[in-house]
Amino acid sequence: MSSASVTIILRNILNCCILLFSHPLLTASGVHSEGHRWTSHTLRQLGVNNISPAVAVGVEEPSTGRYTTPPPLGYPVPPPRLRRPDRATYQSDAESLSSYDAQLLIDQASTVSSIAYLLFSAATPLSEVEGSSRALLPYLRPNVLRAFISQAGLCSSALADQLYDISLSLYGTARLKACHYDLFLALNSTFTWVRYNIPLSPQHIPGQPNATVLWLDASAISDTNFAAAVLNALLTGQGGLTVAATTVSEQCGLGVSEFAALVPRIASVLKQLHGHLQDLQHLAKARLHGSPKMPQKSKSSTYNSGDGGPSASGRRRAASQQAVTSSTESSDMRKRLDSRKNGDDNGDGSLHLRRALLAVPQANSFYNAPPAGFIAQPPAAMPKVLIGLVFHVMLYKDGNGTGPYKYKMAPSYVERMVQVVNYMSKPTNIEFFVKEVRNNATMYPYLLLKDRKAWLQIGNADCSGPKLDCFITSDFVPRTVSDFPRSINIYVANDLTAKKGILGYAFVPGSDTLPSQGFVYISWDQVSAHGANSDTLYNDGPNTLLHELFHHLGLLHPFDKPMDESSSSYASSGICIDGDEVKDTPTTKGPIVDSSFIFPRATAYCLELFWGQYGGDWTATYDRWSSTLGIPDQDINAWADSCPKSPGYDELGNYMTYNTPVCFAALGHFTKEQAQRAHYMTAELNPVMYGWGQYYASRQASAPATYPAMLPQGPPEPVTFISKDSSGCTTTSNGACTCMAVWQLGSRMYTYCARTDSADVVLRCQVANPDACPECAALPPGQQCILPCAGDPRLCKASSAPIGAALSGAVSRPPQPRPPRPRPPSPPPRPPPPPPLALPLNCTKSIRNCTCRSRWVYNGKLGAYCSSYSGAVLMCLVTPSCPTFWSAPIQACNPALRADNCSISSSRLIPDTPAQEKPPGLPPSIPQQPDDANVTQEASQNPLPPAMLTKVEALPPPQNRNNSPIISEGSQPQQQMMPVSPNAEQPLAVPQQPRQRPSGRPRRPGFPSPPLGLRRS
């Protein structure tokens, strides 16, 4: 017998022994033939079709008083299970929830969203199998998963419970949080092994033939055998899983058998999420980055939007845009103006509401110039501007109390939010300060709504239903704004549990005369520190607010149509367009999240950048945000190019596009011309805000945030602020011993708590006074006493990535990006604005002899002096010095004037710059996308030819391993890369034949995915 045969026999005997002993071990971990169960004091037993109560032995749950079986010895203990909302009151909608139960639901959704990228990592290898698709990947991002789990009818399902339980197992302790990216790599490697070794079967989505994905075939292999096979592969190192096993056990503190038991559960929830693909698609479009139309004109609405209405939108969120009035409305407006001029107050049946919306509120407006002696600089200088923000936190009656939950913490939440916003906006020289936070219904009765239902619907951008009272269709905003237009008024209401809830919207640009078109809306869960206003969710809440604020200052999405075109915020699907009137934002076919070609690669790339290279260090992230103006070198990638024939590559981190949150953390930026446009637009269209903003900036120390008196309340609750240090980062684990501020171990210098070993996620420090520390008593005199710390790497902002070279300095920091490569010279600076045109005097005066503004926007229409606003009669927006400004800010000009008499361009407010050539990118890791690639799922329903899918869809099996796939019984298609179960309902579609290439056109290379190889830290 040959030595090779002996080796094979011994290996098979070893595998049998492992499988024999692993079955009882997996059963003890909670995996059995009926389902999977992880019995700890935080996880309920999961049956086949239902969730059974915990066994009444062991540890008591503080929130429920029930007893559950304690976790196996040595396993990490996740935090207590969040108490779920009362099922009896939460049936089909969120309107019946108490504020406390609503907060529980949002907290649960936030917990689940923390593992979105881990699910993405696990789903990626299965999406690259031949015959599979990436249809689910764009929706495995935190904000989409939060919205999905928060929905009525879904949050009470077994799927939501399974996702929540898995999130506790993968993100429930400080050590697991510090090991987040290591788990990301470990899951990717494990499911790459699953791709080649576990039977799969296709799951089809009705009406979407290109959305099929291959998942685990539950009829061909039980969960017990699946978990046992994974455990065997981890222990024997099949498919290179030795590093994964070492990572999860030694660095993450997760038992190898426990990790193996999680794999079938993760595969199950991914398959279920794919089954909800249509729900996920609807949520992502309608709630996160859709463009719902403004309400149609009715008795309670003064403007029509429809296809001719909105002009800009909110980011990754729905947007309400400035309306370009229809011919019908324009005719009505002329009649009203004529009626007013003639003293006829009966020109319109709904004149009172129309006047309330179209008139300027005199009592709560401010149009005075800055103090005498202060001279504002022109926008070409891009001076520092500091803009005040007034927050209106809407409340509602909640039984005998008031909602939303923890609304009294709003000033603290807002303070943190604006602080993060300023990190991102600082390079533009435009920053913000909190002028007022209104969250006291005693002082401001208008804040208190009658019930939760009214609170959930008041922020809707789509308010076309019967008896709906929304911000955009009533006189609520004109009656309640403060310091308008000098400050930006921000209204806060609604949360993710609402059927039509959206994250935020704004008007582009914000009006300085019509409050109903000059405010910003943002949802409560974006403001709350228990929602998206946290590092855990990648500061998605502050990012939302920043996006909406710069919409208000005049910035469009990079993929928008021009402002003077009547359209929704989205550019038409599949068309390369550059309508934001900013030259240094590349032309794109749409947002990154809509590109099935770019998005999966972008997510993997941004995760590698933020966690692998930057170590998830938020302090370094705030430093990058505060100093980056222009496209970062890392955001120039030839593989991210939806319009190869146009200059530039798609930006992954531009704050005005839609992308997954981690890309803004890694690559967040504005371009130089976006910053210039914000200055020009604000200076021209809201000179009061721009002038006072410069005045405040020159006296920034004297413009602190001030809050009104608050209702009596208990002790303040803790809110984590960026500038505050935690005591857990300066003391040992028992809290009794203080760490030295600066200490040395070997050749490296550290401050307080730091990572002394790149393979260890536990922070340590040298005790400052060993004599006073009981744990140091056993050490010989003179020896360093180094003990574990109380804080974890995330809390103490210590890197969780490998430390390459010896670092001197404070906390161990990951290596920062290399200096950018030389680029072509920047385009010449903008020329100064042209001198005012010599217009006839009657082109600068209204028919009432009031002075017209040189540039203006009213009801979505851009104008300059007397312009063609509607119909043949020229109109203009008059200055506040006009006696009739408050009642009729827009007035008719001399009827004898024609457009050619007062010709001046009103579509472009800032000087143009020369067109730029496509910048040379870094050496691309992935070849450039072909011209006809499937950028959006709607653009093409045909799969790419097999010749183009070779390297994307089929990874070669690892070398020197027995990687023969486990194939279910029955005939299999020839040349099948993955085993496909015979129990599948439908066979895989036969791939299309390759297209015939035009003669003389070289074959394009394949598109390998970005490397996701597991690296040991």
C-alpha cells in the first residue's frame, strides 16, 4: 500500500472521529435535528416553526423574571434580551404602540442592523455561484435592515427573532464588537467553503427572473449535519479555514463549535430575507432614497407637484422638492395677485390657506442686516459661515404621558448630532450651531399632537391621502418657524415604525420667503442616540442631517437632472447624466445603491478600507472628515465607473449621493465645486442667512448653543459625546487601579489603555501606583504591573486592525492612507462674477414700484429681476423693504415688458468652469466596467454572457484539498459549478449564448471581485 493511500485512510478515520464527537457537542451548543437552539439567558429556544419559551431552569432574566439554561462554560454571555413590544397591542400597524414599546422596537432594529455587513459577507460567496445573482446584496446594509425589522407584520415574525438572536451572538459583547471585521472575514471564508461543499438549491423571486439566488438545500442536508460539516472543516483546516477557526476562538472569544452552529442559522435567515426581496426593494426605494411626489393640488394644498413639481430631494431618503408651478396653478396665482391688487379678497375659495403659505410670516421672521460696521465677504472668497439651527421636536400624547420615549434628552442628542455634522461640513467653511431646541410642550403648545398616529404622519412627503395633516400641506410651518430665514428650521417627528415613514427631506434650494418650502425634516430615530445618531450605525443620522442641510443650501444629487427641468429627484434610469451643475462631480447613471455591478464591490472595498486599513478608528475618521475637500485618492477606482465614456469615476463617499453608511465613514467628502456652489447659492438666494452666518463665524465664541427651560425631570441620562473620554479607558478591569498616562513596553510607547499585541483584542495598561493596587501585590518589586482594562477597543478608539510597525505615541493607531498620487493640475479658479447687466430701470421694479431682487427663487422657480415666472407677464421677488413684501412677496412687473427686454440668465447662478478630462485613477484592482454592463437592475434583465462571468462567478477551488462538492442524488446539469438539489422547484435557467463581438473589438477581461481573503490579525 502506498504512502498516499495510507494518508487518505488516516484522514478519513480522523474525519469520522470528528463527526462522531462533534454531534453531541453541537447538540450541547443548541443545534439539533428539529432546528437550532442556543440556550443562554438571552436567547429563546428556536423551534421548527415557532419560538418556544425558555426552559425554567438556570439564570433569571432581569427583564422578564423567567429562568433559562445558562450558556455552555467558556462561551461569551450576550447582554439581556430586549423586552419585545406587547403583541396584543401591536397587530398590524405602529399607531397603537406606546412610546416605550416603540423605542424597544427601534432598539431591536438597531441591534439587528449592527450585523448587516456580517450578513453581507456571508451572502457574497453564494451570490457569486454560477446561476446565482447579487439581487439581495444591495439590501444587506444597516439602514435597510433597520427599516425592514421595524415594519408592522415583520418585526413580530420568527425571522425578526432569529435575526435578533444572531445579532446578540455576533455583536452582543464588547469583545465581539471589537472583533467585528475579523468576524466579517471569517464568515466570508466559511461561506466560500460552503459554496463548494454544501448542496444548494435556487430560490426564485416572482416577476424577477434575474433575482434568483442559490441557498442551502434544507431537504438535502439537516442543520445538524450542516453544522457538523462546518465544524469539521474548521477543525481540520479545509479550504483554508484554520485562520478562521483561530480568529473566532482566540480573538473574538467565540467557541469554534458555537461559530459552526451559527452558520446554518445565518444561511437560513439569508434565504428568508431573499424571500422578502420585494419588501426590501420597496422599503429602500420609498423610505430610504425614494422620490415620492408632492401632494396633488387640493383645497388644502397650494401647489401642485406631480411630474412638474419637485426639484430636489433628500438623500438615501425621500425628498420633497421645490415645485415648479403648473400652468393651472400659475393662472390661479395671477388671479389671486390681480384680486389682491384690486382689493378683492374673494378671488379664491381657499384664499386664507393660500395666503398663509404664500405670504411671508412677519411675526417670526428676521430680515435685518448684520450690525452696522460689519461687511460681509463675497461668496468667491468662500468665507467662514456659521448658520443657526432651530429644532422643533414634535411630541404626542401617550396615555397619561408624552412621547416619543426620552424626548427630554433631545438637546443632548442634537448637540452630538450637530457636532458630527460639523466634522463633515468643516472643509466647506460652512458650519452650524444649535440656536434652539424646542421640546417643551408647555412653552410651545404646538409641539404636542393629539396622538401617535398624527405624529407618524405629519412628516410624510407623500401626503395625498384623505384627512392628512402634514408639514408640507398645511400652514403649520409658516405659523411655527423661528428666526426665519436667518436660521434653518428643522422639524423632527415620525420613526421607522410608520408605514410611510422616511428619514428626511429638504427643498432645493430652501426658500427665504416661503417657510413652507424653506424648512428641513428629519425623523426622530435619526436624532436619537438609540437610533442612527451613534458610531455603531456609522453616524448615519448626522449624515442624513448633513445631506438635507446642503440640499437646503442648494446642492443637488450628483445624479439629478438640472434644477430648471421639471422632474423628480432621480435622473432617468440607466441614463448617464450630470445635472447637478457641479463640474467636478463625475457623470453617473444613478446612485451607487442602484448599481448591481458597483455596489457589492463598493461595500466590500469600504469595509476593508474602514476596518482593515483604518481599524474602525472614529477619531481618525473625524480628522479625515474635517480636512478632506475634494475626491480622496481612495475614491478614484476604475472599477466604479457607470459611465465609461464620461470623465471621472463614480464617487463612493460623496455626501450627496446614496450609498451604504460605511462608505461615508471611509470616504466621506464634498468636492471643491460643491462647496463653492453652496456658498454662491446661499449668498444669492438667502443673503440674510449668508450675511449673518459670516457675522456669527467672526464671533463664534459668542454664539453658543442655547436651550429653553425644560420641564422638570430626573437625573440626566448618559449620552456618549465624541469629546469625552471614558473612565474605562484609564482604569483596570475592576476599576480599582488607575492607568499610567504614558508607559512603555519593550520598544513601544503607549498612553493609558492600549493593545500591546496585534492578535489580542483586550486592552491593557501599566498601573500608575502598584502599591495601591491589590492585583499587583504578588509581583516582585520593580516589575511592571500590566493589567487588562475595563474599556474595549471601540470605546477607547484603539485599533482592532493588525499593527504593522512599532508605533510611538498614544493609543495604537492603524496606518493612515498613503499620500495621494500626483494628479493633473487643478482647473483654473472661477472667474469673478460678471458685473450686473445694464438693464432698463423698469426691469428692476415691480408694478408697485418695489425693488426686485437680483436673483431669487420662489415656489421652485429661479428668476433674476423681472423674469418670466408664469405666462406672458413678467414677475419678480421684491426686497423686504417693500411695504407689501409681507403679504405679496412676488409681484407683477410692468405689463408692457417682455422677456427679451429684461433678458438675463436665471438658470446658472455661479460662473462656469472649464470641463475637466477624466483623472488618471490608481492602478485598478478590477478592470474597467464595459459600456453595456448592467448598472441598474431595471436597465437590463439579461444576464451577462458566460465569457464575462468567468472570474466573477467561479472562484477556483483551493489547492491540495479534496474539494469535491457534496451533490444531492439525481442528475445534475453538466459543467455545474455548485451542487443543485433535485428538489428545487425549477431548474436553473440556461445561460445566454455569448454575444458576437464586433470585428476588430478586443475581448474585455473578466471582473474578479475585490479580495476578501482572511487575514490573521
